[in-house]
Amino acid sequence: MNAVAEGFRHNYCYQCGACVADCPANIYSGSFNPRLILLKAILGFEDELIRTDSEIWDCTNCYTCSERCPQDVRPIDVIIALKNLCMLQGVSPEMVGKVSDSVYKSGITTKITSLVEKRRKMYGLESLKECPVDELTAMFEDE
């Protein structure tokens, strides 16, 4: 996991809990806990995290945990690395594949409907622009 998580930074976690305090996923679900995810990674229990039904999929990737960490552990990097390992091993939730396919085909995660456009206008937001799908496709092909 270290090559995917960019080193041993997670070993500096002393389990203070700062990463949990303002975590929106923890506030929303109550069961998501970046501190426990890090502890499992530190202790070598990645098998409990690299699963389709893993709690890592509740993470919103907001980076609040990394901003709050006094040790600069960057819990989000560990969580993203675990998500990447899940993808490599083919154990991600079905919805992740659907979202990825949508981004690959259209450049966006959801369909833009007339209702979306109506609400954007109501809130004074600009209309969404077409995404340069050919540029995205070229980036994916370069990998």
C-alpha cells in the first residue's frame, strides 16, 4: 500500500481524533471515522477496508481531515489510496463504475436536465457549458 499512499506518512498518526471532529461524512453517517480507517491501515488490516461495502466509500474527499491534522498525516491520501486499490482489485461499489463511465462518456457525473438548468437560473448561476470530452478521452488514453 505504501507505493499507492506515497510513503509512510500515515505512521505519524497518533489517533488524536482531529480528523473526525469536522468530517462531514462522519457527521452525516455517524459510522464513518477517518481515525479508525488510519488505525486499520497502520495495523495492516487493509483487507477490512478494500471491499465493495467498505466505509471508505462514504468519504466525500473534502480534505477537512487533512486540514485539521496536527501531524500533517493527510488521511484523505490514505483513503484515496485505498479507493484506488479497490478499483485495481475490482471491488468498488457498482455506482462508482457508473459515475466513472459517465465522466468518460460525457465529462460530467450526472445528466443535465431542463430542471437542473431551471434551478441554476433561479439561483443566478450560469448555464453549464459543454465539456471537452475529446480532451478527456485523450487524457484517459495517455494512461
